Amino acid sequence: MRLDIVGSAGSYPSPDSACSSYLLRSGASSVLLDAGNGSQSRLYRLIEPANLNAIIISHGHVDHFADLIGIYHYLKYASPPKAPVPVFTTEDTRTKLEFLLGASNIDETVIALIVTEPGSIITAGSFSVSFYAARHSVPTLITRISDSSSVMCYGADGDVSEELSKASAGVDLLLGESTWVERTKDSAQGLHLDARNLAALAQSAAAARLVITHVAYPADKARIFEIVTDSYSGAAFLAEDGASFSF
């Protein structure tokens, strides 16, 4: 597999990063994980959106789905796909997309909005994708994705949970968030991970690689990396827009 970081900023864009978006490819197959605000511009450099096998939107926060609006309009008016691009997401996200696009105006030859529940398993090209429920403020999908030789987990947003641990177990690459450097007594529960939570998750899951993403500007990325590598024994990396990882 190859993972390209299309956007990596948490909650809102940073001076150097668009919001969450990740392109996963294996052979001729490709899946886009989230389409946060600002990410569409970089996506063009990596793939023709009409060639995507699927788009997975983890949840209905704008830093994870806003640029799907632009992708839809590009596909409709500039580069129609040969078949509708399936968009797997939550009921909450579909409702928001239908409001923004106009439910009666959505061209079903362009995208197919497919409500997806935790526990579902889908196929997209050569990928098999299993969905788990995240512990977040809105319904959120964790994805565990495999091809014939590798497996990764995209934790999306969410606090420590049994589901996140299950989805991460034994993966070749864990794409995990550290929105905060360190959790404080005022940090909301059931919302995000900090560096210590993420390191503990990756270590207990025996993940071979950890890519740290969704850091909320201006949080200190160097400090996050230091905390993570103090207690996680695998290979750790900070996500940066334009970076790629093969595994």
C-alpha cells in the first residue's frame, strides 16, 4: 500500500496544512479517506478524482468533509466519472451533505451516498474495509483497511475506546490523531487523543508504524513526537502534507 497525506491539520487549517485527507493506493485501486477543507487542491496532484474507487468520510465535521462539496462539483461539471463514485459515510454526514448540495439536486451518476454503520465490511477495488465506531462528539467511523499484503487503521477523531483498540490491533500502519499535546483537566472527554493516549494505543496494538496526524495548530509537533517516541517502540512519523508512506 501507499498512503499519501493530502491534508493533516486538526480542526482547522494551519499555515502549512489543509485539513484531514488521505489517499490510499494499492496497484490500480484507490480510496480517499476524508476530504477536509483545503485538501482538494493537493488531491489533483495525486490522482484524477474520477478514478477513485471510493471515498470514505469518517464523520460530519467540516475539517473532514468540507472539500467533498468541491469534489462533487468538479466531477459533475468538469470530469464526470464512468460510474458513480461511492461515498461511504454516516447518516449524520449524509444529512449535512444533502443540506449543502440540495437533496433533490444530487446527481446520482456522479456520487452514490451510502450510509455505513459500524460493523459493516465493504470492498473498494482491491481493498477490504471494516468499520468501527469511534468515541467522538458525532457519529464517527474508524476504518481498518487491508489488501493482499498489508493492513492499516485510520482512527479518525475520537477518544480511547475498545473499538479503536480492536481496529488498530496488529496493523502495519496506524494513522492516528494527536489533536492535543497533553490532555488537561479541562480537556473534553470522548473527543480526541493526546500524545500519551496515542502512544499507548500504538504500543498496545503492536502497530509496526505510527503516523501522527490531526495536530491542532499551534500545538507543538516536536513535543508530541517526543512524547510518543518515549513510550512507543515502533517507527513513528509526523504527518505533513505531501508526505507519503509505503508499507
